[in-house]
Amino acid sequence: MALVSCVAFVEKPGFSALLDHVRWLSALTVLCGHARNALFLPYGENLAPGPLEWLFYALTNMQNEAVVCFFVISGLLIGGKLLDYAEQPAFPVRRYVIDRLSRLYLVLLPALVLSAIPAAFGFCEVRGSAEWLGAALYLQHVLVPVTACNTPIWSLANEFWYYALGMTAVLSWRGSRLALGALAVMVALLLAADPWTSQNVLLYLPFWLLGMAVSWRRWPGLGPWPTFGLFMAALAVSRSHALDGVFWLRDALIALGLTGFLAAASSASVAVGLAGLGRRLAGFSFTLYLTHWPLLLLIIGWIRRSGHVSYPLNPERWESYVLWLGTVMFCLAFAALLARITEARTGKVRVLLEGRFRA
């Protein structure tokens, strides 16, 4: 099968809009689920849930599936660029490293500062400075625990390691012994130190590679709508809890379903509506993902200390849903504003760093 340039591939208008929608919907799914978990009584506790309550809890319980989708999208976008670089006369190591680290740190560092605020108020447990340093170095859940002040940050370690593993793998393929040695050391570290849980870097690496595989032209298979149906079926299987005991297989079905859908959509002329809205929402999806948890901790802490609201929220009262929706909207607005000085500045920071390190 022939490779197609990742840049040209993802910039196809319809497909680019589709990726934007998947990105922001995944981030929103994580936010809605975490907000419901944080605010509401656990499902069925002291209650007899009706069909509407069941539907609400079901629709706000797909955070894990959303993170799997993030890995697939990352593999498509970043892994696809690595395939482009693999065919160039010289691998642009400096450019790749600057691009990846600027993307991560522009959002990670403000998110860590924000996470320190609920810690200062005692709204989350801090087990030592090592967990903050580990988060800044992408060692959470590998060598240090994930901070309770921002638990979604665990997946950022996976992203970093996928970027590093991908780069060294391509450089090794191009004949670099230094890169091959670095690749071997990283794999050995991950095998020895990273617990074999649903956060394990190497366990979820195949899902990232599936996203990379979307960059291959002419995938055999069905059209966009049938493959979208298969993706929805994978989500339904995941939500049925039938495969909870074999979490990797459950998540693999999600990754395969999304990969098949994206591959089919990339080969077809897909018309996606609301492209401008999707682009704007996707533009702060990363910031939303990394900032919503500390915001939720601050909101819960305020609710508990103020005593103005009965906590946890009762799903049988309509006021509970108003507060939940208000919380979601507040997190969205905060992320949209913060992204103006984080994600929106990524291009300028990259140009600045390129010039600084070229000098």
C-alpha cells in the first residue's frame, strides 16, 4: 500500500473538519463524565433510577472511550507526520522535538499551576513534590503516582512516550544506532517500571499505531456510514460492561472501530457540517482536557464548605442538572479563554524556539 502525505491527508476539508469534531467531542465527553462523577450520587445509590436517570448516567460514563479516541487521533496526526519524515532525505529532529514539546508544555505548565490551587486549599491530596516533578517530566504512573489534583494528566505521559518511541523508531529504521539504543532503553524502562494497568504506555501503543495506519492509502473495507455504525456498536459493547474484565480487548474494539471509520472517511468525499465551529472548539480541547479536573475540585470544595447545596447531587431533582450544566459551561468558558494564551500561541512559540536554537 502506498503512503500519502500526512499534511495533505489531514488538510482535506471534509476530513479535517471530521477530525476537529472527534477531538472536541472527545474532550467534552471526558468533561461531562468527570463533572457527573464529581457532583452526583453514584448510580443506584439510595435511589431507584428511572429511564431518564439511567440515560444520563450512561451518556456521561464514556471518559475511557474518549481517551482511546484521543490516542487514535494522536497516532494519525503525529504518527502520520513521522511517516512523512521517514521518507525525507534528513529527519528534522530539532523541528519534531520543538513541535511536540511546545504543544505539550504550553498547556501542561499552566495546568499544573492551576492544579496547585485546589491542593493549597486542601481539596486534593498531595503525596510529595515528586508527583509534580514527575508530571512535568511525563513520568506519572511510570515512576511516580498520578497526582490526585489532576488525574486526567495520566494520559499525557502516554502521549509523550509515543512521540519519543515513534521518533526513535523512525531514526532507527533510517540506520541510527544511537536512536536504536535510546529506543531499547525506553522500552526496557517501560517494561520494568510501568504497571500493567489500563494506563500502561506499551499496552496502549497499538491504538496509537492504528491511528498512524490511517495514513496508508486505500484501506479495504466499507464506506463511512457502515464503519461509523461499527464504531457505535463498539461503544455499545463497551458501555454494556460485558468486557470490563478484559479491558484491553474492550478498548481495542473502540480503537479499531474509530480507525476503520476514519480510514473509510479519508478515502471518501465526506461533507461535514459546522466545520468552523468544530475548528474553534477543537482549538481549546487540549486545554479543556488538562484544566477541567482542578476546576471541578475547586467547585466541589466550594460546595462542601459553603453548605448552600446538598452534596452529592440527587439525580431525581432538576436543580442538580442545572448545576451540572453550569459547571460544564464554566469549565468550557475557562478553557476557551486560557487557550488564547496556550494552544493559540503554539505556532508563535515554535517559530521563536526554532530561531533561538538555530542561532
